[in-house]
Amino acid sequence: MRIARYTTGEDPAYGIVQGDPGSEVITPLAGDPLYIGFKPSGDGPVMLEDARLLAPVIPRSKVVAIGKNYADHAKEMGGEAPKEPMMFFKPNTSVVGPFDPVVLPPGSDEISYEGELAVVIKTITKGVKAENAAECIYGYTIANDVTARDWQRSDGQWARAKGFDTSCPLGPWVETELEPSDLSIRTTLDGEVKQNGTTADMIHGIAKIIEYASAAFTLLPGDVILTGTPAGVGLVEAGQQVTVEIEGIGALTNTFVRR
């Protein structure tokens, strides 16, 4: 089931997206299904083409991201993959939605894309074992872990480089029924393929990541986990467009701008 957050010019709403590509219809829900379940609002259906998709979830507290979770990406970044998941945070103020602009921050000249599978947490999650991790998952969406590489090198930690406003596009919706173990991930820059990988190459799987993260801190409903990026990351300039496609979910497209 595909759950979208959208607007038709009024307050944001939630709905179930159904139908074939090009003729999708949104069935409106009464509210955020994370908190009230999948209750139809009773309003009439909305054609997807008549709605503007928003970030499908605004994390209640945080985005937890995993660094160097693909061996080829760790190698291209000049290092070895860590033995345990390497975690960092992106604030919820970094989140934007499909087709929203990613604003290149003043003072950085090296902005990079990173296409990733994202996991949305369903329940308050603390100290969960890997074998029970699936019970904590609401669904999956697509992320672009936008990174200021020059800040990443100069700062010695990643808060500014990974957490600036608009650095975490999410979308286009949350897919609640998905087997994530072997999904293709493809990132294009102005239509040219830059990343072409599969989630099967993750070093640390989703269940282990949830166990590891929840051992350290409580995950709340709506929190998002970014699971790492395959090899092929590169720089993006103002005016360029990045699309991340993940099998079984769809595509997330954003244009980069400088203001």
C-alpha cells in the first residue's frame, strides 16, 4: 500500500495511492495513519496529477542515517567499511518532498547526492532485537542524503555537512508492503545514470540497523532511518536535477538551486 502526504492547495492530507502509472488516484484518509490507522475521510478521490506530493513523513524527532553501508561506496570514499553501523543524525528540518528544491548552502562548493532506501518507524522502539525489527517498521520510502563534502572534510563531524536545510529529500510516498532485501537503486543526474546498485549489497541489513540504533536511543513513530548509499556518488551544481529510483517504490526527483 502506498501512503502519500499531499496537498491540493489547502492543509496537508494523507491518502492511499492506487492505480497504474499515469492514472493514479488518491483515496483521502481522515488523518495521519501512523497515529489513527487507515481510516477513510469520506471525501471523494483525488487524481494524483491534481495533487502536490509532500514529504510522506516529517520525522517526529530525527532522521538516523548509516554511513558507508556499501563496501564499494566506502572504497570510493577512501576508507574501509566500519565493522558496526556508523550512525549520524539529520534533523527533521532537513526534510523536503518530491520536486521541492534542494537549496545549496552558502559557503559550500561541493554538494553531493546519495540515493538511499529509507525505513519509516511505526512504533516507539527501544532495545528491539533484530528478529523482531519488522514489527517496528511502518514502511519504506526513497531518500537523497545530500552532503556538503567540503564541510564534511573540514568540520571533523557531519552535523553541518549532512544536516543543512533541504538536505534530506524524501518521497514520493511510503510503501507499506515491500520486501527490501534485494531492490535496485538507481540515481540519475540530468538523466545520466550515476548510481546503479542493489540493497542486497548492504553490509548491515535493516534488522541489524534497527537493533543497533534502538540499543542506543529510542526511535519514535515517524522517525526515518537512511540505510546507506551504493557507489557512484558525485557532485551536483545549481540547476541540475537528481532522480533516485528504487524498485517497488518509485522515483524521487529534486532540482538543486542556489539562492
